Amino acid sequence: MVRYFTEDISFNFKGRALNNRWLKTVAESEIRRLGDINVIFCSDHYILDVNMKYLQHDYFTDIITFDYCEGDRLSGDLFISIDSVRENAIEYGTEFEEELHRVIVHGVLHLIGYDDHSKEEIAQMRAKEDYYLSLRKSLV
């Protein structure tokens, strides 16, 4: 089950049912089952506090993923900075919703086991994001 929350911001995420169907499809495509995933929308300052408190990182980011997976069951918390997603959309010349969906699937891909530390991993992650974003469009 995917649940959606906000911390310190007012944000209404539309299309939850479609998003849940999409994430279930992503999980199944990667031979996983969708467990309990909490998507927490927040501000830059909130995510910075989380980053410093739990990861000892003193910088802003668009997403922090906490992995609680067991076996093939995907579970975790995805903290997403709406501020950073808006800035990314402008920087990359894309729509806000598309960038938000990219960040959400990025977090789910981390739960699946994909990483983004090396150039090769970043390229693989981006290819997976692009694939699943195009798949999402076919579900509409």
C-alpha cells in the first residue's frame, strides 16, 4: 500500500490511484511486490533536517529514501522536497508533474536495489526512470 503525507507544506498530490497502479506495475516488472511505501512531501528545509539528523549530510536534495524492504517486498519511506522538484523542473525544462513522477520512481528504484553513485549506475537509473515514466503514460 502506498500512502501519501505532507510535512511542513501544503501540497495536494493528485492522481493517487493511477500512481499506485503505476508503482505496482514498476514493482511487478522488477519481480517485486509492493509493500508499505510512505511518500512524504516536504520542503527543502525539512528534508535538510532529515538529511542531517539521519544521514549526517549537510546539503539539500530532492529525495531521501529509507529502505525497509524484506525479501521481494518493497517497503520504505520516500521524503520528497517539493521545493527541489520545482527547481529541477525549471532547470531540466520539464513539467513539474513529470519531474515529481521521476523523483518518486527514483525512490522506488532505490528500494528495488538500484544505485546512483557511479556514472554507469546513474546511466542505468536514468534509463529505468525514462522507461517507467513512458510506461506510466500508457496507464492513463
